Amino acid sequence: MATKRKFRFNDFGLGTKPTSKGYRALNKDGSFNIKKVKVPFFNRLNFFHELVTLSWTKFFGFVFAGYLVINFIFATLYYLIGIENLTGIRSSDPTEQFMEAFFFSAQTITTLGYGQVAPIGLAANIVAATESLLGLLSFALATGLMYGRFSKPVSNITYSTKAVIAPYRDINGFMFRVYNAKRNQLLEVEAEVSLSIQRENSHLRDFFSLELERSRVVFFPSVWTVVHPIDENSPLYNLTEKELLDKDAEFIATIKAYDESSLNTVHSRSSYKSHELSWGEKFVYLGRMENDKLLIDVSGIDNTEKADLN
Amino acid sequence: MATKRKFRFNDFGLGTKPTSKGYRALNKDGSFNIKKVKVPFFNRLNFFHELVTLSWTKFFGFVFAGYLVINFIFATLYYLIGIENLTGIRSSDPTEQFMEAFFFSAQTITTLGYGQVAPIGLAANIVAATESLLGLLSFALATGLMYGRFSKPVSNITYSTKAVIAPYRDINGFMFRVYNAKRNQLLEVEAEVSLSIQRENSHLRDFFSLELERSRVVFFPSVWTVVHPIDENSPLYNLTEKELLDKDAEFIATIKAYDESSLNTVHSRSSYKSHELSWGEKFVYLGRMENDKLLIDVSGIDNTEKADLN
Amino acid sequence: MATKRKFRFNDFGLGTKPTSKGYRALNKDGSFNIKKVKVPFFNRLNFFHELVTLSWTKFFGFVFAGYLVINFIFATLYYLIGIENLTGIRSSDPTEQFMEAFFFSAQTITTLGYGQVAPIGLAANIVAATESLLGLLSFALATGLMYGRFSKPVSNITYSTKAVIAPYRDINGFMFRVYNAKRNQLLEVEAEVSLSIQRENSHLRDFFSLELERSRVVFFPSVWTVVHPIDENSPLYNLTEKELLDKDAEFIATIKAYDESSLNTVHSRSSYKSHELSWGEKFVYLGRMENDKLLIDVSGIDNTEKADLN
Amino acid sequence: MATKRKFRFNDFGLGTKPTSKGYRALNKDGSFNIKKVKVPFFNRLNFFHELVTLSWTKFFGFVFAGYLVINFIFATLYYLIGIENLTGIRSSDPTEQFMEAFFFSAQTITTLGYGQVAPIGLAANIVAATESLLGLLSFALATGLMYGRFSKPVSNITYSTKAVIAPYRDINGFMFRVYNAKRNQLLEVEAEVSLSIQRENSHLRDFFSLELERSRVVFFPSVWTVVHPIDENSPLYNLTEKELLDKDAEFIATIKAYDESSLNTVHSRSSYKSHELSWGEKFVYLGRMENDKLLIDVSGIDNTEKADLN
């Protein structure tokens, strides 16, 4: 059996590293509790990636702030060249003239060009021609960013808050449930579950991959209960609830699926620590028939009932 | 043999769930008769996905309505700021002035900017500068949406309306035909067929995956007849037409292919219920040679002729 | 051996169909000599696909013609509404007025909007506002098309014009050469070769997949000689040049690779008929060292020299 | 063992070609020391690819130069048609008039259209209408290029400068370290390592694929030490440092990963020549716990310490 376990040993890339008791490698939302420090700045930088993953509020804030700053810079340029090189300026007050230059800049960078105000002379024309080109390129960038933001595939694979140890056939099983909250269909859904436990009398952690009753489903239109049967080959075999808590166990789940609408593979991950595990409970079935349709009430994803363990 | 069947057991993710007699898991067009209810609203939302999958009529309706509403809002803003802050307004009638503000707004948001009407003063200029930025961003979004809509890979894998039980070598086979109606080439086409039947004296359903004579073809330039040979390992072995009807059988077919022009993998699926199955018929060959070209008349996709079963 | 052959039997999806002598399933450029006829029109249509695969000349012709037609239509609308609803029209000659309306339309649809000519009144303003929205949407479409056209991955896998039967170790082999003419790197290149021969005294064709000495290379920076060793398991074993000509043999090659710059998988295919096969020739090595660089002269891709067969 | 080695023989596509001593097939940055020459020009050309992989400085230089050239051409056209066909020209000096035509062209191609200067008459209007269409199409191209440039997945897999031969369990191993310098998560990371050595008394090179302790990790949040155990099946078995130098060994590493943010597979490669190999050194562990987070100091990627070899 030792060999067997060794065979199923699976480093998820998280390392057999010394960690303190209670350490959680993976948060519930799938982010890691690992941070690289002192990464060289220019290697790290990924301007597009940052702008695509920013929240919408911050993104629009960024765009608006950039718009103000660039117009301010160009207004200053027009002002320095001399306000007399813009036709149609109405005011003779310097501050108001600056404002008019500012709005002229806005009309130029958006290629709006009312023409009420227009540049005269070489310098002002060079600045305006450059600004309109810059406007087009910025807009090209904005178009790419908007597309990049919107076309990101959104998987919203929702995990049950708790996992359970429930009876499974004539043994028991480790189980949790997932469903796809989005309307797009996920296909060829694959799950992998891994167990990380603290080695006895040591600060090291071992990782075991858990064999699943079924690790792939072709369709995923409803709720999928992922099941690891606790047979004699399982690293969970004969372990009690208390032992699992003592070993500071963490169950790491990854789900990979093909998103039919974005045509991309999406990845999702979550984790269950040993205290998020209910022993002797089983999940309640969520479906009912209505007019030849099978309705699945996903709001009951966490509903369990008592069940005697084998 | 029991073991064998167990081995080939294949839950397509549709579940061994109690369903009423006559239930169809998958419609002919590939949509599911399963509906998730009470999905949290914000989880479900996918603005981009909705706008990309909308019909063209609805999409243009949506764009046009949005254009009217936004111009109406900005026209109101210009009107509230005071129509005297727009130069070139011709009318003195309030309604007509509002219309002029409306068209000025349209000229601003599209960055058209004739300049016949133009903003004066701080407030009107701020609104106009904001509107033109908003116009550019909306247009960036529209560009992304248009690209997203057009570049969606369109597989149009057409299934024969009926499947047949026809003689195959010295046994019989379950067969249906498919072809790609689009001009783009599909490559590395893979088929999977699954059988769902009602368990005897039970409301549960079992799923069996059916072994195919050939589950993958490299090219797909013409018509492909997908064949499941009914040998002793087949769950259809020795079953009669009446038994299949009694068991409320459903054949679920999925086809996956690489689309050479969109460079994406496309998925297609359909299903045949037991009453859509013709026993003792075989498909008619559709090709004929003409000037060194092989012509395939796909309009005959459903053509069958009588054939004695083995 | 019969079983073995059966095992390696490989329908490329081209069918064991009756074809006339001399039939070529696949042309040298990878297109098929198979044509689907009577495909329902609306199923077949794929507007985006057509516009993306059109030649550049035709594409620009199409865009320019569309620009003329749309401007003509809108010019007619402005003319019908009444030329007095456009300010700044200079001519009193109807034909010249129509031309001015035409150019005003061009200024509107491109959102250029000089403003020298501008709409007055409800009807002209509605048409102009609609036209500028239409312009933006058309331009969004054009942007998508340009991107779609340019970002198509271009594999330019160049095949040697002839294949050879050359000595290989202590037997002989079927060989051809390929190289990537583009500067982008192809990775994980996989080749598949299939042989199609006419069945004796029959109009049917059999397909055999040919085992390759190496069917995958990780890198593809230079020239790859694809080799099928003609051992006792080969369907070519003991066949003479004349027999191959009589059997009207066709070698179908497909190459699939990951294009590092477009991040897509590209596919390429070609075919060699038996008369494009040189017996007793081997390919000449094309490399030479220069300053620690290995130079490969790809212009010699077809260079062969005599070689005694085993 | 000979058979075994033959089995693991792996041509990376670099060829068993005669090369001079000290030849490096792959540079540290992953580029090849192989150059194809005499590639037919039109086959080689890939306009989009060049513009997408150009440095940003060159890209903007190219755009700006193109802008100047096109405006110069159109200014010449307007000038040839006759400056009197543009309204609003202020100067009577030919050079200044040409400059005004130049800026009018810039206002037209960017669809800015102030309207201070505007075309009159057929010829000038035709040129202006054509120029604005050309402007829109160029801008469509620029948008695609910007998106293509920004959305390129950037893997920045950083390799340790040196590889080591370090103790591994009760034998030794060939090891190097890698980490992902970007913030985006890489998943399903796969490594392949190959050894290229000069054949004794020959100019030919042999390639061996090296078996890894672990060739795939699911997550890659920190540093991964890639290990090839030097057991009796390893082509490195019993080889000394001097022998490796004599054989002019080159270790070729390729890493392939799924980039969660760009949703693409990224490839990276590097190589270690025998003189870049430290014998009897092992890599130092880089992690430390801080507030339940594991911090990895990647600046120490090259840190090694003495270690006695087995």
C-alpha cells in the first residue's frame, strides 16, 4: 500500500514545504496564499493584464483621469504656443482662455472637431495633428481593452460551502457539489481533488491525489456531486474526524471545463479545510419535474441531511 | 459481461435521476431539458454573452434604442443648462430647440461634430467633452460586440432526422448520418454516442456509452455515417424495437471538431428517441463522379431503403 | 498480417467509395476534390467567413463598392428630403447638388463632419443622425474584419514537390520533406501519412495509415524529412513502382503544429500521387555551418541524388 | 540498456546533423542558432506578425512615419488639384499653402474635420472622401494591431542562470529552477528536458530525452525545481564533469503552460551548456512564513550551497 500511495502522490506545485499549523494553501475563491517577493519590476509588469482585470469602476476612473490629464497637457501646449493661434476663442480672460483650449483639446483628441475653434499656424497645427493621431491610437487601445474585458470567459462554478463525509455504496465517500451559475454551457468538465496533510512530528506537508468516482462529465447542465470513495487505497482510509483536524488537512479541488460560448477552457479552484467538512451528512437531491423539464433548485446547493456512515 | 457494461457506463452529466416516462434529456437542436432555478442574479449575469448571442434584429434594435435614449438624456442636459449655451440654434420654439439639442447630442456622441451647433461656456463644454468620450467608449464596446458576434465559429453539423437499425457486416448496427453544411473545413472530427434507458420497475435512468465502428475521422468533406455495431457487448444486443420503446430509450450524440477557419473547436449535439429510429432500413449512398470531382447530394441525407436485418 | 492491416486501417473521412481511375482525393494545395451539392442556402451562408477569406483586392473592392452604394443611397435620401435642408450647398445645378449631397453623406458616414454643409430641419437631421450611427457600426464591422483577416494564422508549410523511395537503414522508406517558410516558430509538429489504393478488380478504395519513423518533433526550425519505413508491416511492402501506379496510389499527408506567434494550432495537408514519386533517389542535406550558426538552404528542398535501394 | 536508450531517443527537430564543436542549438533566450536562407520572399512575408512583434518604439515610429508620408501624399494631391478647391486657406505663399493642405489632410484622415478648411468641387471632394475612408480602414488596422500587441500572452518564465548536479535521494540529479515573474497564474505546467551530446569520434550529435522526477505540476504559484534523477537509465549515468565538457553537452529545456489570464498556452525554452553546470551544489530554499502567507524570495533563484554528491 505504501507503494500505491507513493504512486498517487501528487505535488500540485505547492511544494512539500515547512508551513505553520493552520496554513491554508488555497483560499475559497481560488487565490493562493503564496506571494513571490522581489520580482524584478520590468519582468512583473503586464500593463494590458492589469487593465483587463481591474474592476469596472477603477477602469472607468482610470480612463476618465487619463482623459483629463492628457487634455490638460495639450491645453497647456496650445496655451504656451499662444492662444492667438486658435481661431474662435471667445474670452479675453486667461483662465477662461485656458478652459477654451482645454475643450478644444477634448474636441481634437476625440476627433469630434466642431471647428468653432480651430488651429492656425504651423505650431498649433502640428500639435493638433499629433493629438488627433494620439486620440485614434488611444481609442484603438480602449477598443482592445473593452473587448479584452468583455470577452474574458466567465466561469462561475459555484462550490457548496461545505464538503461532507457521506455513505457511498457500502463504504463512505468525501463529497462536495458544484454547479455552473452562468447560462453558457460548460462541456467536458474535469475535476481533480488533492489532499494536503501535515506529516506526523514534522513541519512538512504531504500531497495525495484523491481518486474520483467519476473525474469527467461530458455535459454539465445541472449540479455535479464530486465523489471520492474512501476505500482501502484512499489516504483517508480509517482516518477519524479528529485525526483529520489534527493533521490540519486541506482538500484542494480544481475544475476545468470547455466553455461553449467563449470557446475557451476555463479553470476554477477552491479548497476545504478539515473544519469545513461535515461528517455523517449527505446532500439533498435538488431536482423536480415540471412540464417535461427537469428543474434544479440550485439555492439548495448546501442542503444536507443526517446519514449514518458505514 | 456485467463488468463490461459497468465499465462502459458513462454518466454524461445528466444524472441517474428519477424522471417521468417520455422525458427527453436533450432536444434535437442540442439544448437541454434541464433548467436551473433560483440562481443568484449577479452570478448569472453575463452582459457580453447575452449581447453576442442575441439575434441580429434584437441586437440592432438594442443599439438603436440605446442611441435614442442616450441622446434624449444628453439633449435634456443641454436644455437644462440653457439652450443659449449652444451656438447656431435656429429655432425659438422650445420643442424645436430640444430637437436641435437632440441632434447636436447625436453629432457629439458619434464624434461627427459638424460644428454648425457648438457648445459655449463651461457647463455645456463639460457635458459635450464627456459625451464624446462616452461615445468613443460605447463605440469601442460596439466594435468588440460586432467582432464577438461575427467571429463566433458556426458549425452547422446537420444530423439525419432519423437514425436506423441496419445490417452491418454480419450483424446489425445503429446508424445515423451527419454532414457539415458550412463551407469551412472541419478536421479531426470526433463522435460520442450514449444510450439512456429507463431501469426496469424503477424511475431511474441508466446511461451507457456506445462503442463506435470509428469514433474519429481526420477529414470531414462529405457525409459521415456514424455506426455503432450491435455485437454481444452492446447494451442494444438482442433488444427488440418494442423493448426499446418500452424502455423509453434516448440516443445522445455529440460531435466535436476543429474548425479550420475560426481555429476553434466546435461542439454539436443531438438526440434520437426510440420512436425516431427506423428498423430494417439503410442509408442510400449520395455520391456521384463528375469531371474528376466527387459530388455529394446532401439533400438526400434522410434517404433510406429497406434492408433485411441479420 | 491481415489483422494488423485491419488494425491500421484508417478512414480519413474520405470514404471507401467507388471512384474512377486517376481520381485524386486531395489536391497539392490541400483542397478536396469532393463537393457537397444542394446544401440549403441559409445553412451554408457564413458572411464573416467569406469576408475574412476573400483576397485583399476583392476585399477592398467590396469595401469601396459598399461605400459608393451607401453614399449614393443617402445622397438620394437627402435629395428627396430637399436640398434646401442642407446649409452650405453652393450649386444651383441639380446634378451638382446631388454630388454635394453625396459628399455630405461621405462626410457624415465617416463622422468626418467638416460642417461646411450641415443638415437643417427634422427629416435631414434624422437621416444624418442615423447615417452616422450606421457609419460607426460599419466601421466596427470593418475593424473586426481587418483584425480577423490579419490575425489568421498563416502556416506556410512548404512540401517538397516530389516524394522519394530511398534507402533507409537496411530497408527502404517513403520520404518527403517539409519546412516552415514563415519566420514564426512552429512547435509540437505532428505528421500523419495515409495511403489510398484502389482495391483489385473493384472500384472501391482502401485507406491505410502509414507508420512514421517519427510522427512528432518538438521544434521545427529547419527542414523535416518525414519517413515511413517500408518494413514487413507496411502496406507498401514488396510493392513495385509499377504496381503502385496500377493501384493508382495516393499518399495523403497532414501536418499539424502549434504556431507560437498566433497561439493557434495550424493544419496543413498535401498529397502525392504515385507518378509524383521518385524511386531510388534520396534527398540532399541542406545545411552548412557559418559563424556558429547552422544555415539551411531551403531553395534546395527538391534536390535529390541517385541512391541504390535495398 | 541500449534498447532503452533507443526508446528514449528524442529528436527535438534539431537533427542529427554534423555541427562544429561548441555549437549551441538553442540560446538562453530560447531563440535558435539555425537560420533558413533563400526562403522565397512572398512565402516568408507576414506583415501582421512583423508589426505585432516589433518593439513599441519601432511600432510608434512606424505609425508616425506612415502618418507623415500619407499626409504628404494627400497634401500633394490637394495641391495638384489646385489650392483654390479648398475653402478657408489663409496664406498666399505656396509653401504655406502646401502646409495648410497637409494639415487639412491630417484633419481628414483622422476624421477630425474642423471644417475651417473644406473641399469644394468634384476632384477635391473625391480625394477627401477617399482619404477619410482610408483613414477609417487604417485606424481599423491600428486597432487590430494594438489589440494583437497587447493581448499577446506574456510568459516570463525565468530560468536559474546555472543548472546543478546535486544529491537527490540516494543518487544525484540534474536540476534547474524556474518561476513565473508575471502576476497571472500559470496552470498545468509541463516540462521536457533533452540532452544533446556529440557522438564519439564523429561530428554527429545524439539527442536523449531526460526522464523527470515530475514533468507536470497543476499549479505554479512559486518556484519549481525541475529534477532529472541520474539513475542507471539516465544517459548521464556515470558520466563525469570532464566527460560532459568533452562531449560538448547541451541541456535543452522546454516549458509549456496554460496562462489563466490570456487563456492561451504559452511556451518557453532555454538551454544549459555543460560549462553552465555546477557540480556538487544544491539550490537554497527561498520561502518563509509571514502572517499565514508563504513568501518566496525569487531574487535568490540562483542561490546554491555546497552539497556532497552521492
